[in-house]
Amino acid sequence: MGKIAGFEKDGKVGEKRSDPFNELYIRTWRDLARYQGPEALGQEGPTALMRLPAIMEDVLEAWERVKNRPQFKAEYLVTQAITDSLVEAARVSAARMKMSQDETEALVSRFVGYTRELTGANVKPVPPFLFEISKDSRDHSPEVYHEVIMPGFRAMKPAPKIGFTRFGAGVHSFWKPEKDLPAGIVPSVIKSWRDAVIGGYFV
């Protein structure tokens, strides 16, 4: 999955990314807006811009309902495979816990190991993966899966079994209601996973 490490926050490939290991991403109403825009475009087409003020009112009302909840995340070091930052996090943690050199190196290996398949004796292989994305998710496009994520999984040794489904409806929050789908695509997602479990896909 080495290619994933090249992805920047704006989606560009190439430059090596380095985030502070103790970085917290703090959400604002803008995080809701950056999803609502592409979703409206996918579902309504360019005419969605004609009701931009109404879309923004929806965004601000939604933010008002959730802004008193914890609105932070700290996932990018792992999901973007930012290994230099993970190494630094491991070494700082080891120093704080007064670990020995061997213990420190083991912690470094563990932190970096969160980003890729494990190697060596007595390690379990990556289990089967079943990727499922909605039609209008801003973050999960078919191109990213076909060009980056799935090739990354196929390059693992041993390569796990992988499956990919793109639903013909739905948005990033796949439980969000839309026309003729009061529960979004959740029922279809649950059925496909149930069928996969019962059918032995994950065995």
C-alpha cells in the first residue's frame, strides 16, 4: 500500500507527507459543506448551484445540532501511511515510558505495522476485504479504489482476497435518506455483508 503514502490532504500524489505525530484534526461546519457540495452535484447535477443558499442553510443547521459533540479525529498517520510521523510517535512514547532500546524498536515496528501487512514468523495474513462504496461519496471514488487501494492490497504478500461493489445510490453517510430510500443504502449494504458472511467469503 505504499502508493497511499503519497496522497496529500488535497488528493495530490508525489510529495512525501509529514504530519505532526500529535496532530488532531478539528472539524468545523466546513467538513459538512465539503461533503454536501459533491453529494448535491452527484444527485442533482450542476443545477444544485441554483439553490446554494438553501444548501448552506442545511449545512449550518446540521452543524448546530452536532457541534457540541467531540469534533476531532486523529487518523491520518495510519490511513495515509505517514511512517516518519509514526516512528516519531513511537520513539516519543517509548521515551515517556522509559523503554529499553529493544522495547523501543519493537514499538516502532508495531506503530509502522499499522499501515501494512505484517511480515515474519507466526504472523497472520491480512483477512479478506470487501470494499463497498456509495454513488456520491466525496472521499471514496471508484478511481481511487481501482488505481491505488486495490493495487496496494494485491501487492501484499500474501495478497488477501478482495471484493469491490459500488452502489448506484447513496452518499458518504450511507444511512442518509434520499428519494425512495428512507434509510439510504444501509439495507443493501447490510444484506451484501450478510450474504458474504453466510456464503463463506470471509473464510
